[in-house]
Amino acid sequence: MMRRPSSRDDFEVAIICALPLEYDAVSLLFDELWGEDGGDAFGRAAGDPNTYRTGRIGKHAVVLALLSHMGKASAAAAAASMRFSYKALRMVILAGICGGVPYDGQTEIVLGDVVIGKSVVQYDFGRKYPNEFMRKDTAEDNLGKPDKNIRNLLAVFNTESGREKLQDQTAYFLKQLQEKAVRDQLKYRYPGTSKDKLFESSYRHKHRVSPKCICGDCHGRMDPICAEAITSSCDALQCDERYLVRRKRLQKQDGQEPVVHIGIVASGDTVMKSGEDRDRIAEKEGVIAFEMEGAGIWEEMPCLVVKGVCDYADCHKNKEWQNFAAATAASASKAILEQYTQSDRGQKGQFLVSFGRNQSFVGRETILSELMKRVPPVANKDDCQRTVVEGLGGVGKTQIALEAVYRIRDEHPDCSVFWVPTVNAASFEKAYRDIGKQLQIARIDEDNADVKRLVQTALSEESSGSWLMVVDNADDEALLCGDTGLLAHLPFSKKGSILFTTRNHEISVRLDMPAESIIHVAEMGGEEALGLLRKGLKENQMSNIKATKRLLDFLANLPLAIRQASAYMAAKQMSTLEYLELCESEHRDMIDLLSRDFEDRYRYKEIQNPVATTWLISFNYILQHDKLAAEYLQLISIMAEKDVPRSLLPESAGRLKAMEAIGTLKAYAFITQHEGKDSFDMHRLVRLAMRNWLENKGELKPCVATAIHQLNEKMPFPRHENKDVWMEYLPHAQAALEFPEHAPRNQDEAELWAHAAESLHILCQYQRAEQMYRQALELMENVKGRENPSTISIMNNLASVLIDEGRYKEAEQMYQQLMELWDKMLGNGHPETISGISNLADPLSRLINENDREALKFRKQMSGVDYANLLTNMNNFANTRSRRGDYKEAEKMHRQILELRKAALGKDHPDTLSSMYNVADTLQKQGRDKEAGELHQQSLTARERVLGKEHPDTLSSMNSLALVFACLDRYKEAKRMHQQTLERRRRVLGEDHPSTISSISGIADALFRMGKYKEAEEIHRQTLHRREEILGKEHPDTLINLHNLASVLASLDRSEEAEQLHRKSLEMRQRVLGKEHPNTLTCMHNLAGVLSRLGRYEESEQMYRQTLEMMERVLGNGHPNTILTRDNLAKCMRERRKKGGKSRMSLSRLFGMG
């Protein structure tokens, strides 16, 4: 049932009646009356003369008032006084009787119908002139429209469905009223259609045969009649029924069901008893009824006039219909209240909360904002709203809930708040008993009272108003769930809301609520954590900002850990730096600090405060009750903190058992699962505590071995095609490899090092990849030996990393070692000693030729050899030769490998296409651009078909083909293809991938060749800066960028700047690539050109000669770069001679003509 108001401020609805008969009818429809003998239970304000009756009608607390007199003045005075006593009123119904206009413009109005006033006209307020009366009709004189609250209600009633519902409910409550009138059952009975008489408006109510009175002289509307006739009935006066107006509604039905009419009501201080005046005013003002009090209340309070039609406001009116009309008005009033929505400000709720407001509370605004949207009962008017705040123990769930309820108290003062701790059954029972006492529930204090049922029943009544219940620490499933569990005694009301806090997610599931109603609480943000720490310490204890932030990071921004740490530091007068040093010194010190208890007024005394103590107890509990969950917990603690894939957890016990074990860990909030992801997170401090627990028990090493084995089983060797898979495992592989003292030192570990290394290689983290490959190589050599395919594979991949680091010489040396190892493996028992890659090609080709008899013996001897791996080693070795500038030899090797791969793997195998690309690349570097272009086009077409348009290898073919277009002077095509490649590389590889930057550099090169030097300069500067940051200043690709920028500056006639950059580039290339590398020679050539532009012909000629001599030796006489250098040297010699200088060599000798 509805909670009884505590004061007059809790009332929002009032009903005012002008006549006792109206008052009596309304009183019968109260569902509950407060006060002895129906008297006034709440008193009145000083100076208020009104007498009130209070009680409940439906879901509303209602105050009822009876006017001392009829009329506007009495009504206005009573309304003014009521406003002082009941300040929260938002709906005042003036209920009673009225005179009806026979027609409302659309339908007939008959006696017993109900009129609801949408506005009120003071028809007798105006000026009386000799010949007429003029009503005051200015804006100041007219009564205003009803307030928005009432207008919205009237809008509903004006709809067909709203009107129908209102009429049905009015009829229902009328019947209820008639049945309730026990003392006088006939009083509110429908008088009958025969008693409903409407005479023509001009037909006078007077004596028909009475020579003794003045009625006989009455022949017109202005003629008087006698006093006796005025008070007599139509039957007594024998009014002629031939003058009755035929009413269609009365002929269609024998009984009477009230019809509700909404329109304008005329209000005045006179009783309207003239049919002709009635019709005249109705026509002029559009009114449908006449009454006497509405104008007095209308502007004092938000008023709705609800009147039952008891007569037709003519001279034939009588009192026979008044009681029935009063009853229909009262019934309609109750029907209106059934559809009226109580506002949220009308009542002041109870506030029973175990703790005071936490003055040290900081942050959590995002979560609180979400709670303030969900938790107030008004958030869901169709259900009893349920919300869960869940998270790891110590994350601050209770404190968030506590802050939320204080905010709700301030924002929703009408909402009661009840705090119910569920630490144990006794705490729940005590909280419920306290609630029962506050609500004044009957029998709540009796010894044998069923407290839980009584409170549940009381709060389930919507009349209890708006309420929020906080069920805190709902962690114990056995205590809460089941038919006799505490959750079975929670109330349900559409005006109610329940907020749970729990560390046990299984409780959230048992509550059967949508996922969006479960709010997970993680650790605090950095600024929030800093604010919380500042609440417990003095500023001088936090003076070292860096140490303070490191400490918070160490504590993982866990509120309980921060409170615990600040309490210890405050007690010992210790700085954050000193405390951090203690935490980082040894694990045991850290665990000891996390195990110390402290005083906290905002936590329950029954619950232990130390973070580690709570967790260690939980660890042991899980170990005893769910061994698979314990194994999972141990395994996950070896992984990285975030996104541990479910696939890493072994399911040897079956899928169901695995899911149950995961559910146990999630229920304790030791792990959390990402929405839409099949992975888990573990809190940092839980992870540290778990690792410490394993070490203390001597179980860390086997656990690390298990984790490494699982990772090695699940993590594939990284390639672009499976990037989504290995990226998921990479952080966990890195984490599992961080235990050198507890590592298994086996093949699993070596292979995992290699997998992690190749992952970083693909991600362009070359230095870290090299370090990991060296770790893998050392371990694999110890486990398997040097002459083993697994060891060789690691060496090959390490050499590839060295190439990408630009360390070509070291890479070549490692490939030489690889060839020697293959030489030993293939030469074992073979008559031919194979000493190089060229020699390897012949026996391999024989292996592939199925019809070669000689191959049979060799194939038998070579059983077990990984030919694909061997070919990859050969391919990479050839690439190294190309990077070192030995293009001819590299071309020869790549052509041999291409043929071998075609025969062994097929012409469309990705490795075969790589060889085709490599051949084209060596052709391009030799200046054979047309041949290179044709082969690159074949490579691109095949790669698009086999690998797809956005595969990195396909994009490499596009990039190289664009470079060839530029060399062939097809600049626009080159630029367009570079732009397409760039767009795809950005999408596939990312903005900062070296290949993406190469595409940007390619665009700059195309712009340079098109003569757009300023644009080219800007882009080259950007790419140079990015390459220096990502690859380093001495990486070969960075040096290419530096060289290209210098060339652009030279074309812009900024020769001095160009000279400086060329010299810098030359010095670095000589050191990194060697003095005779083709790229070094290109740099020498361009520097010579800049010197010539500067008029320093002697220096230029000398530089050209040195460059030409080395190019002829390295590239050959026919290479385009050699030819270009020879031509430019000749030009320089001519220019020098023009200036009077002498050259050491004649031009004819230069071109071999003398």
C-alpha cells in the first residue's frame, strides 16, 4: 500500500466542493481516510480557516475541502488559504454540480453527464448599460488557460481512446460509489429518463390556471411570475409536456451511463435559471455549462472544473438530479486521477543509509553519470529497475553506490533510499527491520514477525511511492540465491529500483537483467587516483611527482590499495618515494604492505580491509573447490594483464568444465571478459599476488613451462595473412618469456622466442626482433645443435632482420654461414662438394626432375631436408647480394631460384611470385627499365590474382612498377600508382610503416621528375623526419631520402644547401654501404653535378672521374648510370675549358676514340 504522507508537503492533489452533497459524494470514493473519524490528520497553516479531510484515492494522497459558501469570492478565499497550507499542490479538482447547455455543438448533453472545463469564462463580469450588458473581454480581464500539466491531461481526454477510457472508468467508479452508499442506497440512484425533461427555452415555468397570482399576466420573457411557482415542480405546475424537446439519446437507452463533455464553462455569482439567457450566452461564448466557483479558484491554483449536469440552467430546474450529478462528478474526478501521473517533487522520501557521505570520495564521474541515468525509479516506469555495479574486491563499488545515493537524495527528494548490506543473513534482516519501522509497517516489531515478507509486501505496493534499495556486497551465492535466499524477498514495484554491488558476476547473471544494466567498475583513472591519494596525505609527502605517479601505477590505481597505502604513509609520515622503494625492493615487502589492516569508516567491520589478505583467502578457496579454475588462474597470471585469449586455456577436462572454471574466476572478478571478445583481463595486483603465491609454493617454474607450451602450441609462425591471430598471442608470449630464472630452457621456449621475434620483425620493431632472434638462436643451438633445420630457420630469419636494419654486410656473412651449413648437410655422402648457391642449383634441379635417374639416389640421400626452407635461404642470400650492389650476380641467383620454385612449387605459388619480383627488381637496379617494367607488371597481375589487391607483396609490386614508370618518363602514371599504393598501404600496414613512407617518398620522386620541386621538397622533408625517427639516421632508406632531398634542392638552385646534404649523405653511405655500393656512387655523381653548378669545375671533374672509374668496375660500361656519368664528365670538361682550365683526359679518350 501507499506510504502515508509525513507532512502536508507530500500532497499534490486536492478536491474542492462547494456543497455538502458534493463533498459527501467525493468522500465515498476515498480508498483510505487518514485521521480519527475521517478528520484532519495534518493540520493547517496559521490563518487558514478551511477544514480539510485527507486520505488516499487510488495512488494519490488527496486533500478534500468544503467551501463555507457558494460563489466565486468564497472559492477564491478558500483556494488562497489552501495554497498556504498545502504548498506542493499541482492538481486541484473543483468537483460538483452545474447547469448544462443541452447541446455542446456536437452531441446532446443530458442530465447526469459530466462536464470538464478546458477554460472558464466569467460571463457576469462586465458593464451593464441601459440597453445591454457587455462582458469585459480584454487580455487582463479574461481568465488564463490552465497550466501545462492540466493541458496535457486534457489533450489525452480529447482523444477517442482517452475519452472512452475516462467514461468507462467513470461508470465503474459510479457503480462503486452507489454500492458503497450503504445508509441511503437510493440517494445516488439514476432518477430515470422520464425525469430528464428539457422544455423549449421560451416556455415559462409558471402557474397555468391561477387567477389569484401574477402568473396569469405573464405572457413574455420579461414578465414576472409568483414566488410559489419558482419553487414548485413542473408536475405541481402541470407544465405542458407538448413543449418538451425531443432527446435522441434518451430514446436510445433506458438506463443512463454518464458521457463526458470537454468544453468552456461559464462561471458567475448568479444561478442561471433562464433558458433564453442560457442559449444566448452559450451561443456567444461557446460555453457548455454554468456553475459558480470556477472563476474564483482558476487563477489561484492549477484547477480542473469537473461538474455533473443536474439541470438545464432554465426556469424548470429542480433538485431531483443533484445527488446523482454529484456522484457522476465525483466518479469522473477519481477516473481523472487514475490517469494523472504524480510528479516527482511532491513527496520527501525516507533515507536509511548505513554510512555518512564519504568526504574523501573523488572521481568516477562516468560511472556515476550512468548510474544517475539508470538507478532513479523514473528511469524505467514500466518495470522495477535493477542495476548491478560489479568489479574486483577493493575497486570501490560500495563507495560509488554510496555517492550515488546521496546524489539521488539531492536530485530526487521524493525518492526513499534504503541501504541493505548482505554481509550475512543477520545484516540483511536488521536492515529490513529498520525499513519496516521507518515505514510504520504493522506488526514489524513482533517477535515472530516475518520481517522480510512484511517489508517486501509493503514496498511492492505502488502506493509506497518512489524508492531505491541498495543491496550492497551481494557476493555470497549460497546466501542470496534459491527459494529461501535473500533475493527472493526483494520487493517489486514499478516505482522502485534496486542497485546491487557485487564482486561475483554469477550473482549478476542470476538477477536476470539486460547486459546494459550491469556496470563494471575498473580501476581509477590517473587523475582520479592522484586525487584519492591526495585526500589522505600532506602535500610534502607527495612532493616527488614522478614517484607518486609511479606508485599509483604500481598499485594499478586500485582505490582500496591507494587507501591502504595512504593510511600507512600517513601513520609512518612516509613519502610516496619511500613507500615506492619499499614496494619495489622485494615481492615479500610488497605483499606485506598490501596485507596490513587500516581503519576505514566507510567499510563494514565484518570485512577485512587488506587487499592481499582478501585475495589470498580467495586463491586458497578456489584451489580447494575448483581445481581447474585454480589452474587457469595460475596460467593467466603468467600472461600479460590484458586480453588473454580463451584458446590459451586447455580444455582437456571438456568444454563444459572449462566454461564453469572460467565462470568461477569471473564470478570472483579475478578476471574480466571484454564484451564481444573471447579474451580476459587480470588486474595487475591480482597478477602480482598470484605470482608471489606461486613462487612461495614452489610452483612458479612448472607454471611458466605450461604457459610457454600453451603459447607455442597456439601461436602460429607470423605472416601477414595470419596477423590477426598472432597479434592476439604476442603480448602473452613476451610476458611468458620474462622469467629467465624460471624458464624451461627447452625447444618450446626457443620456438616461442622465434615466433615473438618474427612478430616484431613484421611490426618493424627491428632491434627488439634481432635481440629475440639471437635469444632463440642461442637456445635452439643448445637444444638441437647448429646443423638442424630449426636452427637454420632462425638464422635465416635473423639475417632477414639484419637486412631490414640496413646491416647488409652482417646479413651477408650470416647467409654465407647458412650456405656452408647447407653445403655440409647436402654434401654428406654426396660425391660432389657443394660450396655455393650456384652449385646448389644443379642438384636441386635434379631433385625436382622426376625422370632423372641420377636424382633417385640423391633424393634418397636427401630425405628429411626442408627444400622450401633451403630455397628461402638461397633467395634471401640473393637479396643480400642485391642490397650490397652486386646486381648481376643477384639477377643470376634469382633467375635460378625462380626456375626451381616454378618446378617445385608451381608458377602461382607466393614464393615463386616473390622470385619473379626479385628478378624484376635486379633488372631495374641495372637500369634495364623496360624489361623490369614488363616483369613487374606480370608480377603485379599474378599477385593481385593469387594474394589479393591489398596484400603487402602486391603493394610492393605496385610500388616498384610506379618507380619504373618514373624512370620511363611516365610521370603521371607513376604518381597515380604511388597514390593508389599509398592509400592501400595506409589501410593495411599503417601510417608509420616503412613501406607506407616509401610510397609517400615515391610520390615526391614523381613530383620531382615532373618539375614540381617545391612540393617534392616539402614531402621529402616530412618523410626524412619520419624515417629518422622510425628507422634511424643511418638506415639505407633514410639515406635515400636525404640524397633525394639534396637533389631537389639542387634543382631549386639552392646549390650550397644541396652540397652540404650530398656530402653528409655521401659520408654516411660510404660508412654504412661501402665506397663502391651503387647508391654511394649515385651520391658521388650528384655531388659532382652540384659542384659543377657552383662553378667548381676542377673539383667536379675529379669527383666525376672517381665515380666513373668505380661505376665501370661495379656496374659496367653499359649501365645507364655509367653512361650518364660519362656524359656529365664530358660536359664538365667542356665547361672547364671554356673557363680556361685544363683537363687531364681528352674527350676522345674519355669516349674510347683515341
